[in-house]
Amino acid sequence: MDYKLLMLTNSLPGRDADLVECYDKHLDDMLRLPGVIAAQCFDYDTELSVEPSAAYRYLAVYDISTDDLTETLSAMQRAVGTDAMPMTGAMDPKTSAVIYRARGARRSAR
């Protein structure tokens, strides 16, 4: 099965650069987990967004392909805060994590 893990986060005040730096390494840490096949970060675009502000400034999207999502999530929980996946004190603890399961095949223009 294919899944998307969406992590919505903010930095603590004045810690944007620290959070961005941590995410650059964190993507590679996530890619070492079983089933995680792609990872990408996004910044909220204030110029193009319809809403004047968003609840979260940063979005990380992880593509997961596995028959055992529980094992992937367990591996992530075991790794968080260890040398395998150090975390930063720059992240606001109020985050949102959502998992979506694919419905049907992925379509592409190319």
C-alpha cells in the first residue's frame, strides 16, 4: 500500500533557520526507515496563498510504500530522539501529523 505522511510544523520564535537546518538532515534520517521511499519539505508561500496566514509554516511530506505501516511508524518512534534521528529544540511542540492511504493508482501527465 502507498501512504503519505504529512507533518505540519512551526518553529519556536526566532528559530526558523535552526528548524530548516534540522529538517535538511531529518529527511535523510526518515529515508532510512523501512518503507519510506521519498521525502520533501515545503515552506508556506505568503505571496501565492489565498489565505493571508496559515496555522503552520512548514510541511514535510513523506511517501511510504509498505504492507506493514505499523512497522514503519514503530521504527520512526524508536528512532526519534536517538542518534539515528536527532530532533531539534527549535520545533514548536504543537505539530500536526496526518497519514493518508492511496485510493487507486497514481496518475501522471508524463
